[in-house]
Amino acid sequence: MKLLLWYWGRRGGGARYTLELARTLAPQCDLNLSLSKESELFAETAKLGPGFHISTYRDLPSAALATARIPFLRAQFARYLAEERIDVVISTMHHMWSAFFVDVIKGAGPKLIVTVHDARPHPGDPAIGWDWMLARQIAAADGVMALSAHVRDQLIQQFGDIKKPIGVLYHPAFDLSAAQTAPRRYPQGRPFRLLFFGRIRAYKGLDRLLDAVALLEGKHNITLCVAGQGDLGPYRSQLARLKSVELINRWIEEDELGALFARSDLFVATHVEASQSGVVPTAYSAALPVVATVTGGIVEQVEEGATGLFARDGSAEAIAQAIARLIEEPKLYEACSAGALQAARGKFSWGGLAARYLEMARVLVASPSSASKIPR
């Protein structure tokens, strides 16, 4: 069976997801790739198999110019898929051009598996054209993989009976080579280090984490690292009240991630809304326990008392209490660290994810097309 992994994004979780899936699938099938040459992981991913690679864009001005090339790229992509006799295309993550190429894939003959990370845009994220783009991809797909049961249920709510295979995957753990790979011992003789990592957006709930840390500082020796790109303006007054906070307010490069997680003791996910989190299983790969709010697909990723703790509600007080339990109970902390690492190697492993994709691909190749008419 000849598979093609397709993702034209440049950086972040989608590029890493595609790389790790390619590494896992390459020994198991005849693997082809279609990547953006501007991807920060292009060289590392492209060496895993032959492919059809394109230049996309680096910024908004170049994106506008690049869009004019779409008709030419459509013809090239169709020719590649047909000449290489690709059996299945796996779209690993939505890209803003994806909706303009799904009909090309269908016309060239391969089955299409669409991976849906988010069924709806997060509050504050760009939403123009979202429904149209997602509808085209779902209609064109022969099979759909949702990265949480929460996302699957949202898709069914939006589109009704999709009438094609729809599976649930759990976002695997990105294995950060610089991070420790043994269960952690409870930190002694230094501050207990909390980590907030990722894009700084309102739906991430940074405001209530900062309030929770303010409540904890009078009782515990802690520090907080806030690492990620985004506007910290709305949080300036809260940040100014904290005694020990480190701000890394920029895009965090791939080669920095391992050290960042390795020097932290606890990852905190205080989301107001979430489809799922790629950072939670990544924290697990670094043997980091997680404190999280009961939100969206994150409830499927954290096992209470085994990989971390949930705050009883979304208040700063509840978040502070959950963090305090892991600070005050060393045996619980160490048990959650061991459980987190076990989860990264089991439920959130790339081997399990790849097996689910291969299973669906084999079923689709053996079955008539289930794709619906693609909306215009």
C-alpha cells in the first residue's frame, strides 16, 4: 500500500506531528510525502521518503502572491498522485490551502483520510471561511480521524451523520530528546517550577493561572515560566504582582523545547476551551505531571491521580488547590510523574497512532468510495 502524508504548514505542532508520524510509518509501508519547503522541519522530514514538495510562503505579503500559483500547483499535484499511483493520502493537519486541493486528490484516484485537530476555531483565532473549508474537507474525505472524542462529537453535531468511517485518535507525545526519560524525583532544595507553554490566547486561561500563582506564592516556594508567542498586554498587572515569573514571550524554537520541559516540574493547562492539547502528552514524554481544567478533549488526556490532577472548577482557587496537592504530596507527585511517562509510551505513543491510520487506510482501499459531493 502506497501512502502519502500531506501537510503544507511551516512550523509548530502540525510540522512536528507530520515528522513523527512519517518516522513511524516509513518502515511499515511505501511512504511518500508532500511538504512545504518552508517548513522548519522540512529537511528532517523529507529524507524519510520521496515526495511532492512545494514552496508556500513565509509571511502575509508572500502568501498573497503565492495564492496565484494554486491553479498550477493543482495540476502538478494531480499528476504526481496519478503517476505515483498513490493509494491513500493522509492529511495530517488543516492548512489554509487544503480546501482548494481535496477535489484534486479525489480526481486523481487516492482515498483521502482527513485528520481533524479542531472542529471549530478557538475563541480569538481567525474564523473567516472556517466552515466552508472544513465542510469541503469532510465531504471529500473517505475517512476522518478526530484527535479526541470531543472533536468527533462536535463534527457529528455540525455535519450530522457523516456516513463514512470516523475514528478517534489521541494526540501522541512529542518525544523531546533533551528531556529526561526517567520518572522524576520530587524536587528538593529549590523552587517548585511551574510551566505554561504555547500560544498566548485568551482561551488558554493564562489569567486564572496567574491569579492561582499569586495565591500560592505566600505558602510555597514556586516559580512560573510563561513561554510562548502572543500578546501579554492584558496580563501585565497580574504579572507585576508575582514575585518569581520568567517570561519567554516569543516563538520557541524546536531545539529549545527539550531543555524547557526538562527544567520544569509541572505543566499547567488552564484552558477555558479546548479540543485537545498537543502539549499535555508532550509534557508526559518529559515525565511531567499535569494540572488541568475540566475542558473539552483535555478530560480525555489527563487521568486523575495517575498522570496529574484536575482543578475542581475553573477558578483560580481550584487551580491553586490542585497545584498545591502535588507540591505538598511528594509521593503523589512521583506517582503522577511515573504515570505520565507510562502514558507517553502507551496510550499516547506514535506506534498506536500509526496503527490506527494503517487500519483505516486498508479498510478504505478495500472499499468503494464513501466521499460525498464536494460543496462549492
